[in-house]
Amino acid sequence: MSNRKCLCGLIIEGKDLTVPLKESKINATVQGFTANVEGQLTYINETTEALQTSFIFPLDDMSAVYKFEAYVNKKHIIAECKDKEEAKKTYKEAISSGHTALFISEADNAGDTFECKLGNLPAGESAVLTVSYVVELSVEPDGKLRFILPTVLNPRYSPEVGHAIEAGSEPTPNQVDIGTPCELTFSASISGCYNVESITSPIDKLNVKISDDKLSASVDLAELFQFDHDLTMDIKYENINKPQVILEPGNLEKDGFLKEDLLMVNFCPNIKQGTHTENSQREFIFVIDRSGSMHGNRIEKAKQTLLLLLKSLPVGCMFNVVSFGSDHSFLFKKSEIYSEKTLQEALGVQSKMDADMGGTEILKPLKKIYSETCKHGYPRQIFLLTDGEVDNTSEVISLVGSHKKNTRVFTFGIGDGVSTSLIKNVAKASSGKAVFIKDQDNMKAKVISAMKSSLTDCLHDVKLNWELPECFTATTIPVEPPVIFSGDHVVLFAVLKSSDSKVDVSGSLTLTGTLGGNSVSYKMKIESTISPHIDLPLHRVAAKYQIKELEIEESNSYDGQSGKEKEKIILFSQAANIISKYTAFVGVDQDTKVPVSLIKEVNYHQSAYMAMGRPMMQRWMANIDACLERAEKLDVLECKSAELGSGASTFMARATMYKSRPWWKRFVPSLSSFSWPSFLKKKATEEQASVHIEDEQEGQEAEDEDEDDLCTDFSSSNKLTGDKLMDLVSQQNFDGSWAPTQRLATIINTTETNLKAKYKRSVWCTAVVIIFLETNFSHCKAEWGMICDKATQWLTSQDKDGKTVEDILQEVKESDIVKIM
């Protein structure tokens, strides 16, 4: 079955096919780090029958459509942004008018996808659609800004049915429908305060003209475009590491926000990757997928990855561990300081982890994480370990992207055959890093590399000081500038209000912050755009930023202020003509001036999934019968659990686990709601009491064991794995030291006495382990380098009878202990 969410453009309703695109005229205007894109798309119904059509338009999270027009079936329709409740009222009043339907709103589960129903397209007729949107450009590792224009105006989709292409990836020819002849016209202009050094494309030939002062450039295609790839344009600025300010004057004829003058700040600081900060103040939150699809080798890989991450944490950081499945659990209510006690608690959870939490509901735990404000001075980093088979993928990506100002997400795809979409796009949306750990991969090197990236210097405590004429006041968007990580960039705005309309905007901005423990400061003049775009694209981007910030504030509001935030969201949304969660585009027929009919909102993705899922679930339930090897017919059980939304692999994993349990415990503890069939109700009633008693006894025993764990070194209860490096990691203390124990002596082939030979505390033992690593694992230093650095820092802080760390290490090398290790 084709998957409709992979379709975009003009869709034929009920057939999962697209109307052929005949002509695409695109014009892009780039200012600094943002682009305004205007597209005119012409579709023709080449069939002999009328088609019911919808237009699907996908966008990145920080993109915003502000103009949509349609010439279809001899009607000219323009979309206007209105309060969603007002839009629904319009629907009730106009539903019987017979007009062409047009309605666009943010989908409940895919905030970056818009859909409008255009209705009837007669045979042989054309539909001309005009779309204008703004988008923030990505900054590549080489410092170039990348503009990508796919054949359907979005890098995440392909026009062929059933094929989705990852952002920035290269589609193969058979993934793109090139059978339909289409003419593409593309032009672009670049302007702003940066000097343009070059404009290139990795595939296409471009005509590029850069002005003598290098402050502007024009671009168009030098040859006919071939529809087997995304049109890509790379822009290189000479001075991208210096912040610049651009002024976009407001238009007094517009409403509200668009009347005001606006300043945009672009900044991509030169933070070199691999430059590690001495400041270990970070917040690390490890989010572990424990759904049924993670069973077997995947959960074991996840546990090993988590162990390595926990042991690599720097002293002085904060951390937490979150597990999710059908439900979720947090190790601590809020992140705690990394200490021996909190590490042992985390290791207690890590050692007992299993793929036993049912479904794949990741959205709720992420929302809870983001609802907690980051502690000042502790930039937050989330490490997500998953196979990618989770619910609400689009909404998760949108959520992560909207919180990227203070939180970066590192995603780990665990196991072979994982779903790459969520893993790649979540990392990209948050300026993080995606890591894939296959069954046969060297896990340690990849994990340590990601941890090193998370400890790279970042620019934080950023502040803006505007120096403007006294009649001006500046309101910064967002109110609190974000943390800027290595390779990241920032776009900030200031809305200006003046008490004297005769005074022009002038002055400067001083940007300050902390980088690598040192204070940094940048000063720049305010520059006015030579000829502002008539559509005020910078205002539209600022409005999107403001709406996102207000939505975050609303979600974190517990004091009844959400009503005020809703009002502000609607005001910004309507002023900028950008839809939000509370607004929608309503089409207005420009000839009759009558609002066209509003279609009823349908959560398509959910309904399509359920339509596909019912017959599959029947087969899955039959598979459970076989796996449980029960005589009872389980297909007569009426299961109301949310786990029924999981994939087949989830059911199979649960079934395998249940085989080792008594029949009653296979269902009762794990299903959130369960209705017993009549033939089992009596049996359940008779045996439920004994189940309750048995579970209480097991629970008390578990509590007693947990208390014992906190009083002893957790690592002493771990069985050796045979992987000496991972065994050594498991024995290391939170501060980087190793204590002289018999288990450690066994790992490195020596005696406990030899580990206690000299010096106070664990100085000698720790030095011995460092030399053991250097001697036996020199070929894979990337895997244990951070572990060893942490140990060396601990040694530096200890009393060593007046000797240096180098003296102690040399003494170990010259001792007899090395000969027997």
C-alpha cells in the first residue's frame, strides 16, 4: 500500500496519485541566513474525467508559508489567516454554498505539513498555484550556506508515490518521477551586509553575477534542469564569523507587527569542533527506547552504550535517565549532580533494563523534559537511544526543532535495519549529531566521539546591547538568546518602536557572551537594506520565531497565563499571515468575495494508519497465539491497550517475554486497560488474589535489593562480559578513579595486593589501569581516551607525595606489575 504522507504537490483524492506538474517558476531572495521563496506551479489534468484534488505542502519546522493563491476551476482564491474557531464558524455558514473548498491548518500530529482541498479540477483544465514562504538556511561544516529547492519545494519529499528522501540526501533516478515533462525556471538574488565570495552548485551549472562591492549577487540556471536531483545552491560569505545586523523597515499600510521596523542579527561564531571546554557544566539527559521492538541485541547494545556514556560524564555535570515505551519513567524528578551516589542509582537502572515497556510513545517524555527550564549555565544535551520505530515522528521533529535554542539532541540508531528518518531529522532539527550503531559496529569509538562533541566549547550567556536614538525601544525575539554550539548559527530579531516618526533608525549593537571560560564581545553597525522586499520576509521569519516562543511559554505555563499567550499567538499569526496552532488559512473567492467552504479537519495520518492496521493487527494477534503456545484462543480477547498501536516486532518481543511467565502475569501487569472474555473471568477472579500476594512479595524483595545496591559498589555485582575494555569501564568510579578490588585485579591479570602497593587512596591503582590501557589497547585509543583523561584529571587533584602524574605513570611502567598484566 502506498503511504500518502510521502506524497506532496497536487494530489488526486482517493487514488494516491499526483496531477502532473507542467511548469514551475521559482524566485528566491536571500538576505543573510534567511531566504524568501516565491513559487508558481502549474498543474494540468490530462485525463478525460474531472479529478478531486488536494494540495499538500510540507515545510521544515522554522519555515513559514505566508501567501497562498489558487486559480482553479475558473476561480481565483486567496488564503487569509483567521482564528481557527472563526474559520470553523465560517465553514458552518458557507458549507451549503457549493464553492470550491480551501482550508489549510497545522495538522495535529505533523506541524510542518499543510494540506488544502481544492476540489474539482475538470478534464483538460489547469490549476495554477502560487506559494510564498520564508526559510532559515542551514550552515554547512565548511561555512557555506545551503539553499535546497526540491522538485516539490521541500528536501524531505520526492514526487513519486511512496518514496521519501531524507533532507540533504541524493535521490537515485528511480526515486524521482522524471517521466512527466516539466519546465523549471529558477532565479535568485542575494543581498545583505555580508560580502559574497562565491555561489556554486554541486551538480547544476549556474549563471552568477556578483556586484563590484560584493554586497549583492544574482543567479539563474545556465542550462536545462534535469529532474533527477534537488536543485542546490551554496553561498559562501567572506566574513560569516562576524555578526551582522540588517534593518527591514516596516510598512505603515500593514497591520500590527508589520508596521514596525525590524532588525535581524545573523551570527555564526568560529567555535572549532574538538576544542573542549574546561567547564564541565552541562546537563545530560539519556532517553532510552525500551519498547518491544528493541528486544534482543538492540536493548543489549543500548545498555552498553548507556554504560559508556554514564562512565564518560565529566565531574560537575548534571544528568538524568529516562525510559519510554507505552509509558515513561524518570530516574530523578529533575536532573541531579553527577556523583558516586547518583551514578550508582543510574547503573542500577541500566543493569536491569529490558525491552519490556510495550509501545513507542516518545512525545510525552520529551514534552516533560522540555517543560523543565534549563538550569542557568548548564546547556542541555539529550542523548536519544532508539531504533527509530516510534510514534508521532513529525510532531517529535517539530518539538525538538522548536526547543533547539538551549537543547541539542544526539540520536543513536541502535541495531541493524533501524528507521533512519527520525534519527537523522531529530539530530538535524536540534543541530545535534546522528550516530548509527549496527550489530557488528565498533560501538565504543562512536559513542566516545559523540560525547566529545557534546563537550565542545559553546557560546553561552549571550546578551544584546542596542545603542539606538532615545526615541527607539527594542524588543528582542527571542527574549533570551540561545546557546550557540560548535557549527551552529543564530538568527535574532528586534522589533523597534519609535515615539518620533521623523527620526531614522541608526546606531549599533554590541553582542557579548562567554566562550571557553572567556568573555567575548562583538560590535557592529546597523545597516539598512537597499531595497526592502515588498512582502517583508524578515518580518515573517521573526513572527514565526515569536509564535514558537509563545507556544513554548504556553506549554510551560502553570499559572493561568496560557490565555494571554494564546491571544498573542493569534495576533502575531494574523498580522504576519502565518498559521499557528490557533489559526488557519481560509480561502476567499476574489470574484464573489465569499469565503469558500471549509473542509472538516481530519487527522489523515491516523486514519490511514488505522485503515491499514486493522487487518494487520488480526494477523499479529494470531502470531501471539503461536508464540505463547497457549490452547486458549487469544483472538477472542478484547485488548484496549495503547500497545495495539505498536508494530508487529513489538508484539513478538512481548510474546517471547510472556512465555516465561504464568498466564495471568502475561497480561495484567503490562496492559493499561484490559477486558477479560467471559470464559476467563472466573479463572481470573479465583487466581487474582494469589497473584496479588505473589507480586507484593516480589516487589518487597526488589525494594530490599535496591536498598542494598545503594550501600555497596554497584560494579562489584556485575558479571564480567569478556570485553576487557567494557569491563574496565564498568569498574571506574564517577570521579575517574579505579578502586583496588579483586574483580579489577582479575580483569588486568594481577593481584589485589599489587593494586594497593603504593600511595594514598586509589592513586596507584588508577595509574596501573591507565598504563594497562596504553599497553594493551593502544590501537583503539579513540575508544578509551575520554575515560583515561577523566582518570588523569582525578590523579592531578590527589596527594601524590609531591610527585607529578607523569612521575607516577613512569613508576608503574618500571615496576614488575607491568610484566604480569
